[in-house]
Amino acid sequence: MIHFPKWKIILVIAVSLWGLLYASPNIVGGGWMEQHMPSFLPHKTINLGLDLRGGSHLLLDVEVSSVIEERVAALGDGVKSALREKRIRYVSFAEGERGVIFKLRDEADRAEALKAVRNVEQDTAVETLDDGRIQIQYTDLAIEDITKQTLSQSIEIVRRRVDETGTREPSIQRQGDSRIVLQLPGLEDPARIKELLGKTAKLSFHLVDDSVTQTGVQKPGTLLLPHKEQGGLKVGIKRRAAITGDMLTNATPSFQQGQPVVSFRLNGIGAKRFCDVSSQNVGRLFAIVLDGEVISSPVFREPICGGSAVISGSFTVEEANDLSLLLRAGALPAPLTVVEERTVGPSLGADSIASGQVAAVFGIVFVLLFMLVSYGRFGVYANGALIINIFLIFAVLSTLQATLTLPGIAGIILTIGMAVDANVLIFERIREEYLNGRSVMASVDSGYQQAMSTIVDANVTTLIAAVLLYSFGTGPIKGFAVTLAIGIVTSMFSAIMVTRLFIAHWLKTKKPGALNI
């Protein structure tokens, strides 16, 4: 017990100094550290959440039904192609909510038709209805998977778009089956965010069908879409896109002939396909479609095989910047609708911080007094370790750039009370051993050894609870779980390593003959 290896001494001192250094910006201010201290020193502070800092709260609804409609339309095209390949004719064909229904012209083709449509797409069920029609639709499991995938993709795209605007530490979480909660600390006017999120940004390139444009009559395999620059004009395009937005690797605003444009670059597959399409259709119009609207319809004057091009149109500088931002972030799989908007003023956050500070100060003072009165010199050592533990908690939160919320403050205050729990177990065990007639050295050594298993069990079970809270909880619960988990780890270090170093140093230098604990 008296012998404390040098590497452990160095480790304890280094970790304690690291905690003091990285927690200091929260005390003196990150701006002051950045201005007056060398650049290599830390200057990051803990980010305050919406309930402490104020900001905007948006509840977004994801229109999953539009994705299902697109999948059903694609399924219908696939079924028609499969029947066409087998030269099977039908007299009626209709799209439903989850699939398609068609009636064959010749009943003799039923077996061949069923065999053809079963291989069109996975996760579909094919059955014959009572009236003889054939129905192929997505299963319940497939609809559930589409919903989950759409929501997950939407959350990721929302995060990218918000990050691109420079908004720090947004909180983006799923709520229910089709909603997303977006919290933007410090942002009291989310108008631009709502505008960016309101755009699906689905970009695609289609060949133009001049006959459909001239007649205004939509044919199978084509679409009629409005032209952005020429109001009232509808452009006929091929339904199947030659290039899709997911093939873009980058998009940046630039200028061409003094006009704002968006330069973009395609990945390998997109570059090859763009080269093939442009080579085979020199002299033909092609349409650049964004969110169901033709924004430009230039002519392929020569093959474009470099993998990069520009999107031109009647853009303002801001529109070109926003379009490039949306294309870089990616297209939303489904439109988003803001169904609820709240603004939290900073005064509420200031009151919460003040209340949390008062609670923390009272908690620390009472814990320090209790340990000092109950255990004397050993209580002083425990109090020193507790202060180091608080610095470590704030240092870890600052390093991880975690967002501190009001429940997070509650987790820190709870940790302050729990931090000395390990010391109480150790000190009580030392006292028992000493009263049983053991020497000072043997009592301290035995106290640490005997209490260790209990300390580990208690902290591991609490850590498991914190992990489960973080895994299954929502925003406020996650904030509480993060600070609780960090506090458990740092308190284990401070209670076992730091206090043990203090006591070992005292025993080695003073060599006491009696133990007053």
C-alpha cells in the first residue's frame, strides 16, 4: 500500500492536470482563452442545450406516403415491362396504395404472368383476386422497412443541411413513426432553416420528348413538368432519369458569363453515364429537373465526358448558394412539413442555469462538510478528489463538445453525491479493520482490497443503467445519461486512484502510529 509505482503517480498527476486545463475555458471563458492564451491550449467550452441557451424547436412531419407512391409507380413500370417481355396483354391496369392490380386479356396467360411478376421486386406478395384480377403489392414488413429507411435518411439529410449553414450542435431526433424533432440552440429565427428543409432537392437529368412538349399530351413512359423560367410552359420528358442526384459528389456556386451558376461533379458511374447519354444525343434537348420542376433545358452540343458540368438558370447569388448546399447535402427521400414551431427565450435558460448553479453549490458544500466532519484527514483527501472529479467531468464534456441540458445538470449534481460513495465504503472498511486490532498500514491496505469488489459492482450496475437510458431515451434522458456515465467513470478514478495516492503519500512520509478516522 505504501509503495505507489511511479507510472501511477505520473498518470494520476497527468490526468488531473488535463482535467484542470480542459475545464478552465468553462471558468474563464472560451473567448478569453482564445485571445490571451497560446493557440495550442484548449479553448472549447461546453455547449448549452435549448433549455439553457434558448433557441428554436421544430417538429417536422415526413411524408412517407410519397415514397411509397414512388415505389408503387416503379413497381408498376416493372410489372408492365415484365409482361411486355413475355408478350402478355392486359385489359386494365391500376395503381393502389401498396401495389398494382391488372386484368389479363387471355386467361391462358395467367400461369406465365404470375411467374413473370413474382420476380419483378422482392418483398412483394402476388395473389389472384376473386374477380380474376392479379394483385401484386408490398408486404407489411416491406412497408415498415421503407418507413424506417425513409425516416433514417431524412434525419441524416436534415443534419447535413443544418450543419452546412453553420448552426452549432443541433439536436435531431426521431419521434414516432413519421416525425423528426429538430432543436437549434441559439437560433431564434429559423426562417432560412425552414426554407432549406422545405425543399426536397431531388435532382435528375432527363431527355426531352419534343412530341409531348408540342402536343401537351402525356404518353406512357413520359412526364409533363412545368418550366421554372418560362411560366405556363410544360416540358415533356422521359420518365426514366438518365442521371440522378445521388451520383453527384460535389456542388459549388460559381459564375459563368457574369451569371450565378452551380458547378457540379459526378462520381465514376455518373460521369460514364453522362458521357454515354451526351454522346448518343448530340443536338437534343435534355432537362434538368429539381423537385418536379424543369429549371433548365439546354442542348447537348458535344459529348460531356469530364464528369463535371454546370447548372444554369435565372439564379440569384443566394439561390445558387442554397442550391449547391442542398445538392451537397443530398436529396430528402420525402417532403418535410413543419407541424410545430416553438421559440425558447434565453431568459428561461438563464433561470435554469442559475437554479442549477445554486443546487450544485449547495450539494458540493454539504458533501464537503459531511466528509470533513465524518472522516477528518481522510475526508480532506476525499474532498480534494471530489474537486478533481468535477474538473474531469467538465473537461470530458468540453472535449466531446457535448450539449449540456437541464437534465444534464441534474446528472452532474447526482454524480457529486455519488462521487464520495466509494470513499465512504473504503473508509468504513478501514475503520473496521483498525478497530479489529490491525496496524495502520494493514488496515488501509485491507480496506482498499475488501471494498474494491463492492465499489466495482455498484458503479458497473449504475453505468449499465446509464447506457440503457442513453440507448432507449429521448433528448432530455440522453443528456442525463451522458453526464451520469461520465461522472461514474471519473469518480471511479478520483475515488480510487487520487485518494489512494494522497493516503499513500501521507503514510510514507508521516508513518503514523495511530489512525484517527
